[in-house]
Amino acid sequence: QVHLQESGPGLVKPSETLSLTCTVSGGSISSYYWSWIRQPPGKGLEWIAYIYYSGTTNYNPSLKSRVTISLGTSTNQFSLKLSSVTAADTAVYYCARGQPSSGYYPYWGQGTLVTVSA
Amino acid sequence: SYELTQPLSVSVALGQTARITCGGNNIGGKHVHWYQQKPGQAPVLVIYRDSYRPSGIPERFSGSKSGNTATLTISRPRAGDEADYYCQVWDSGTVFGGGTKLTVL
């Protein structure tokens, strides 16, 4: 069974960079899309970015200037960096595995709350 | 950018049928997927590619599309089906609808 787990600081100061890692177990990172999706408290889901196992990336235009997604140093990890954060970036951040061609997400991490505050 | 429109809330009585809509320009040309999210939990895929149910999803969940609207139908919903439901498509990236809160009366 595929399992995804987010990790990273739960508190980030304004103007700093948020960094998260997703560790994938129970399956290979090959042949799928890997996305970061966030959900501000009480609000809906917002896709941030994806990376294909080949390294191809795509970003939400509204966040593109501040986001970097990358494959990790470990073969079954991928990461998110979001720079110049503000309180509006406070959210639960999910990593998820996307199915090629149709783009749906059968597998999600449990999510990690990141709060932006001084 | 592409947008998906969902009603903020839908209420349904026990034993009736709940229908949650998702509107988008030319949605007929895209695959629509649906997720259920309960408080404090990650979303769960309940319908993919318009009408397919993943393993483990009850048959009372079904999906359809007509014109510029996709619909998630929950037949004879249970109290445990109360949740937020999101539609999603792929359009140069992932796009989610705003979500619909389902209340079972």
C-alpha cells in the first residue's frame, strides 16, 4: 500500500522560506506525478505544484514566483520550498500522488499544518 | 485560468438522493474527479474519470456529466457521508472546485 508522509517545520516566520519534504513508501516514485496541495484553515483545496518522476515541473500561476518543487536526494522523496511567506500561507500542506493522463489523486499524505507567524 | 463552480452547501434527508454539481467551461471535454473530505482528514478519492469508483467506495456514490456540469450523486446517504466534497479536473495543472458541504438531515 502506498503511503505518503509530509515532514517539516510547523512554524515559519514571515518573509522566510517554508520547506517541506514528502516521503513515499510502498511504491516507486517512477511513472507518476507528485503534487503539493494546501488548504488554509476553513477554506478549500489549492494545488501548488507538481513534479513528474522525470523531473518535469508545473506550478500554479498564482504561486509560481515563490515556489520550487524538486525530487529529493533520497529516491523516494520530493520537496517543496515556498519563499517570502506571509500569514496567508498558513495552511495544511498535503503531498499527493497524481495519476498520469487523467490527473486524479488516489493517494494523499495526512497533511501537515504550517503556521506563518512571528 | 480555469474555474470550477460548486454550490457552497447541499442538504439532503435520510433516504433521499444527494446531488452535488460542478460547473466549468467545456467540462465535457475533461475528466472530472471527486473527493470526500471529513474534518481533520485528508481528502479521499470517491469518483475518478467522471464515473469510476475506486476500490472500497460504496456503490451509492456515482458520477455523471451533462453539458457544462458534472454531478456527484449519493444515493440514500448516511450520516457518515456528511463531509465536504470537491470536484477536480486537469487543465495545465490541477484545478479544484471550491467545495460543497453536504448535510444529511
